[in-house]
Amino acid sequence: MRDEAGIDDAGILKALFQAALAAALPDGRFAPLLPAPPRGRTIVIGAGKAAARMAQAFEVEWGRPCEGLVVTRYGHACPTRRIEVVEAAHPVPDAAGLAAARRILALAEGAGPDDLVVCLISGGASALLALPAAGLTLADKQAMNAALLRSGAPIGVMNMVRKALSAIKGGRLGAAIAPARAVPYLISDVPGDDPAAIGSGPTLPGRVDPEAVLAALADWGITPSATVARVIRDNALRSAAPPEHAVHLIATPMMALEAAAARARDFGLAPLILGDAIEGEAREVARVLAGIARACAAHGHPARPPCVLLSGGETTVTVRGHGRGGRNAEFLLALALALDGAAGISALACDTDGIDGSEDNAGAWFDSGFLDRARQRGIDLKERLAENDAYAVFSALGGLVTTGPTLTNVNDFRAVLVR
């Protein structure tokens, strides 16, 4: 379907996604929040999928000499003048991330009382700052990360485990910065925007109960080795003291959703933001959103068509099959099946970092003719969903959304358009 300007529903959905991405970039966000210049050095350290773009923007807006190092995911670098950018693996850490974490910790430890340490943290920092706690190897951390990803555990559980296994996260990097002044700038990718949860809180202390960590692993069917279990107990974070410095959130999921809502009004759509912290199994979340979309179409509640249902957060996928596809593609395939070709409903789901899982797409989209096109191609959508093979479905039917690295990350973006 096309609106009065001749833009079809796919174009509208993609325009909403682009508006969300623009609102999540760090450009122009530092200037109102810059600290007083130090008597000593300005040292910039950071990690995450948005770390390079944050470093680039900070250099421009700081306008003074600075030095430092940030680590980002492979393919997510961008040019900087003074701050070094290195790349490493995500979501399973590698040796490059280990080396970067060691160098970043050394920069923090070398800061003096007259220095300013600017910390740029965004989603992905947990895997990119891969410095194992004493007694662990990188292989131990890689194995635990892989097990967590397969289990379908929510991001809160993953971050709790990562803190327990780290020599740098959970406020340990912040402790190393003292006595220098630290100023963290964060881009949130976590439900609730808890600063201590973003990137597993490298600069922000927080208590982690080792027995709670071990219980959470058991809940998700993960049995740590005796060595890992011992380190979790020995490396426990027992302090939850608040930081003594300001913490600045410069981009959040809600900012992205509000920008998409404003863009929706340009198209004559009534936007309804369902929430920025929606979690759960991707296919279960899809069933709930399908019910809401049907209610809008049939009864005009909770929004009257033409409308768009917007939501963010982070769903999970318990991998049981052998297919390809991230959580957004899986959500969207489950949503299409739950809607069963309902007329006038189309949808898009994408990860705002531009990478849905480990594939090359940000996500995907569909319209009400999606099921018919699948049947014509002989594609059994229920079978593909059971195999966690959503990527192959949307690739075959022309529904992939590919952006490349966006250089930001405020988690998932979902839009369901109801005519």
C-alpha cells in the first residue's frame, strides 16, 4: 500500500528505522555535557559498537588536545585524529579484544590526579573488553560467551556472568582510573538504561552475588567447569557504592523510538510506543504484538488505524535448529505466521547496530502478501521457524534490510504498521 506521497509501506517502515538510527548517533550530544578542561591530560578510553563514532564526535566537540584508545567491533571503525581505534570480535571475544582491554586498563592506571579520563561506553563493550579474571583464560571466556548465546539467556543474565568473570568490568576499570577524574558517556542498549548494566558497567561499581550468578547459569542449563565456578566465587563484586562522578546517557532506546514516532506523524500515522524494554523469547513477543495489531485493526484499540506500533528492547532466541538468522528476523517470521496474512498489516524489525545476530543484515520486513509469496515458492514457514532459519526465508523473498554497521547501538527496533 502507498500513502499520498507515493511511498509504499516498506518505504515508510524503513524511513522510521532511519529516523531511529539518526537519533541514536552521538554527533552533537557531547557539547552540552563537556566537563571543565583538566590541568593535565585528557585521556579517552572506551569500548562498544558505537565507540569509534563516539570518539570521532568527542574529538570534534572537545576541540582540545586529547589521547587514548577505544575498541569496537570489526567493521565498525571510523577515522579519528587523536584517539586510536582498534577492532576486535563480538559477540564471542578474541585475542584482539584481550590486547585492547589490557592497553585500556593500563591507560586508566597511568592517569594522574590532574588528568581527565573520558570513558565512551556502548553496547558490545562486554565482549570487546575481554580481560579474564585471575585464574581464567580467554578460551574460558569464549566458551562461556558461546554457551550463553546458545542458551537464550536474557542480556541481564549475560552481563551478570560477564562481570563475574572479568578483571575490568563491573566498576574495576573505574577503580583503576582513580585518582584522576572520570567522566563516562554512555549509549544505552539495555532495558531500563541502567548505567551499571551498559557494557557490564566497566566504570560503575555494582554488587554481584556469586551464588546468584551460579544459580542463573543453572537456570539456563549451563554447567561451568570447577575452575570457572571457583573464579566466580573468588572474583565477587561486593560493593555497590555509587560513582562519585556524573554519568551521561547521550543516546537511549526511548530517544530512538520517539524520533521514529515523530517521523510516523509526517506520514499521517498515529504512533503508539509500546515500550523500550521489551524482553522475552522472540517468537513469544511476536505472538503478543500480533494480538495487539489485530486489536487495532478490528477495534481501533489501543490505537486507531492508520497507526504504527513501535517497540524496543532485546528479545532472545533459544537455538534448537541449524538455520541462520538473528533474533529480529526470528521475531518477524513468527509475527508473520501469527498474523496469518491479515490484510493491511506490515512490519519491520532490525537491530540498531546494523547486524542481526551474526548475519550481514540489520533485520527484515514483510507485508500482508508475505505468506502467499512463501507458498508460491514452496517455502514452509513453520518448518523454517522451527529450524531458526529466518534469514534464509527473508533472503529468498526479498525482505532483508541491510544497512552495514550503523556505528551506534540502542538495541532492537520494531515497527508494526496497521492500515
